[in-house]
Amino acid sequence: MSQCGSSKGKSSGLNQHYEEKVRPCIDLVDSLRSLGVEKDLNLPAIAVIGDQSSGKSSVLEALSGVALPRGTGIVTRCPLELKLKKITKDNNWRGVLSYKKLKEEKEKILKDPAEIENAVLHAQTVLAGKGEGISHDMITLEIQSSDVPDLTLIDLPGIARVATGNQPLDIEEQIKDLIEKFIKRQETISLVVVPANIDIATTEALRMASKVDPTGQRTLGILTKPDLVDKGMEEMVVRTVNNQVIQLKKGYMIVKCRGQQDINDKLNLVQALEKEKEFFKGNSHFRALLEDGKATIPLLAERLTKELVEHIAVNIDTMKLEKTSKDLKMLGDGVPLDENEKTNFLIMKIRQFNDALEGVKRAEEDLRNSDTRVFSKIRWEFGRWKLALDSKAIKTEEILRDEVQEYVRTRRGKELPGFVSYRTFETIVKKHTEELEEPALKLLKDVKELVHTCVDHIVNSHFSAFSHLLRAAKDPIEDFLEEQFQIAEEKIHSQFKMEKMVYSQDELYSSQLDTVKQKSSTGFGLKASFVSADVREMSYHLTSYLKVFCMYLKELKDRLDRLKSAGKILSKFVHSA
């Protein structure tokens, strides 16, 4: 990029600053972009926007050292992504222009910078057609040279106010939609190019930038063509650059790029930079802007260096990158190429998976991804089950008297007071037994979900990078867990079906009946004077039986032991698979 640098060396100010400060950041962004991360994470970029013929392509040319198409009317008809890559191994200039047409990648190798203009014009014609229409399809121009900085710039079409010639009638809306698609991204720095010789408040480009970036956090105003400013208007330009007219947090800068006459006079970019510097030095109004670091292309380069570095630091989502790094680390190394190593790799992956399952079975699993072990969670579920049974027993004892009283009032036959109707006793027992079946099934489902979630996490953490292996492990395990769930569910249904057949060992039942009678309050409870003999006796028997029943259901803890056995079976099953 010798044309953009000082006459004493090849590297421009922009080149030097990017090489020293931005290169590490650009390397990071380029690496992420090459990995396809941009599909999920917008990467920082610089977009140059402006009204038609505002001089934006000239600014882009001065910054990059690449001669792009210029002229009147709409010159930039497609988004042009300009990727500049500095190489240090040799001094050979290389260029590649690429674009997609009907999903087919088109590529042209460029051997000389002079080929760029015609190559870009041809690509625009292919994508946007002949005439002056535009296309949203991106053209990518990659330049590799020892004389360019590491930088990515995006040139967008200039905003046309009125359709002329063979332009589409809605050309203004088309261009605005295209520009907004880029500048609305929070990761894009917008360089809004405005001619210094017009009222800045009337520029559509600045209005669009303000719409998507109202605080001006990522908008930098660039004034061009200061040599065309009418006499008497210089102070207004100075006030604008000093951020006193329309304020932007990033402020403004002013530059003087090559004009068409300069190009006709064969003025190269190095000479153009010298001419620009002399212009600001010699202008009594603008000299102070140069001294304040707000004028010339080299100083704009330094400013962009600072802005882009800060923008990259802010917008590369640290949390997301950390998560991505963590996910990549979890995937581990790739599959070896050697066949023998592939076999060893597979054995190692399966062994690690089995070890993880063994850890769960022994209640010794790794807690880095969870703060509670599976068995602790299951134990907590059984604790809730015990509380439900205790609550049921307490409530049953409280309501039995009223319930029995109602049964005695409506169903007592010829029996004398104090003689328990076994049929009534049996009916009440069945009713309370049925009320516990649904909570028991819910307990089973909750435990099954805990086990399924745990196993599913283990499978995914070990085989997520290998879709076939993931499916081969997940399918049989899910089938096995579902099969065991169906068996357990059937056993619970069977258990409650048996419990509805009233039965208890004589010794156990008699012992509980004695305990209930002894604990019964003499003043108020079942022994109270207002409680009839029928209600008292029936309540004694029902309370005793239901306590025995709940004691038995609390022994569902044994199912936890059977779950451990199932874990062993599961482990053996996986080992043999």
C-alpha cells in the first residue's frame, strides 16, 4: 500500500496502527468468520454509507489503497466487502474477487490492482443486471499484499433520491433497505460520508444512521470535498467537525480525497495524501482541525484504529465465546485418522461413558454440571412421599369420626351399638386407599424423569460430537428405561389392587388397635361422652388399619434399592452393548 503511505516508506499510518494494535483483534475476528461463527454471531465491521456522489468511494479508496469504480450516478450497485490481508512472506500482490450467482460460487483471480475496477463492474452487472439497478448479493474482494493493513471494509450503494434513466422507480427504497440491513447491526461502525459544501441536516445517510444508532455510539461522520465549500461557510464546517451542529458521540472528521481531475492528472495516492495535508495547512479556517487531529486520511486511519479496537472489545460477546470454548472443549479431540487408533478411540469413549454411569450408580458422579446427585434428588422425592402419607394419616384420623358417623346414620342395620359393620369398614378403607394411588404413580414418574434426565445428559456429554454413536447409545437406553418404567407402573397398579382387598396380619393389626385405643383422648377424642359406641369402634378399627396401610406404603423405600439394582442392570447392559 505504498500509494497510501508517506513518501519515506511503504506503510501508511493506517497500516502501521493496524499492524501494531488491531492485528490481534482482526486475527480473532477472521478466525471466527472462517469457522462460520458469523452465522450465529455478527462480527465487527466498518460500513461506508453516504448520499449519491458524496465521495464515499473515494474515502474507501484512500483508506484501503484499492482503486474502486467511481463516476456519476449509482456506481456501487452491490455491497462490496473489501477484505485486506497483510502478508509478510513475500511482496507479491494477490487479489480474489468472488460472488454467488444462483448458489454457484463465482471466483476470479486478479494479478494486478489495475484489474479491480473492471472486475467489480463485471460482477455488479452479473448480480444486478445491466443498467443502474442494485442487488443485495455481496461481492467479496480479498486483497493480499505486504502494503495493505488487516482490515475489512464494506462499501454500500449511495442513496439516490430520485430514479433517473433506467433506474427502478423505487430505487431509493431499495437502497435504503440494503443499507439498513447492514448498519442496524450493533457490531457495525457506520462511516457516514457527507460533502462539506452542503447542509448536513439534509443528508439522508446521517438520518438513517441516527435512526438505528440514535446516540451516535457507533457512527462517525466524515466530511469530504472541503475545497468546494463556499466562502463564508467555512466556520459552519468547522463547527460541524467540532460536533457543535448535529452531535455524534464519535464526532466528525474531515478529509480531502482525490477528485476526478486529480485522477486525470495521474495523481497517485501518495501524492494525494501530500496534497491533502498541504491543503489543510494552508487553509486558515481548517488548519486548527488538522492540529486537533480531526483532518486528513492518515489521522482518520488512527481514529479508526482506536474506534475499531474498542468496538471489537465491546461487541465480541465474551460470555458466548466462553460458552463456545467450553462446548468445543467438551467435544474433545477429533477422530484419529489411523484405523487402529480409531478403534482405541471408540473403546476409550465407551469406557468413559460407562465410568460416568457407574459414578451415578454409586452416587459418586461428577458434580461440575450439577449441584445435587441423582440419588439425593430421588431421596428428596421419597421424603415428599413420606410427608404425603403422614399428612394423609393425620387428616384421616381427624375426619374419620365424621365420616363414620355419616355411614352409621345412613347404613346401620339391625346390629346393636358398638358392633362394627364389616361392609362399611371395607368400603371406607377402599375409598382412602384409592386416594393414594395417583400420588404414588406421580412419585414413580418424577423419579423416572430424574433418571432419564441424568442418563440423557451423560449420553449427550460423551457422544454429542458423534451423531451415529449418540443415536446408537441413546435409543437402547431410552427403550430400556421406558420398559422398566412400564414394569414399575404395573407393579404399583397391582400393589394398590391388592391393597383394596382388606387384609392385615392379626398380630400387627391387634397391636396397632391397642395403641390407637390407648392414645385416644378420654376427654374429647373418641372416648368423649358425645361419641356413640358405633362411631368409636368403627373409628378405632379404621384408624388402626389405615396406619398399618400407610406404614406399609412408607416402605416404598425398598423401591429405591430396586432402582439401584436397575442401575446395575443398566450398567451391565451398556457394557455388553
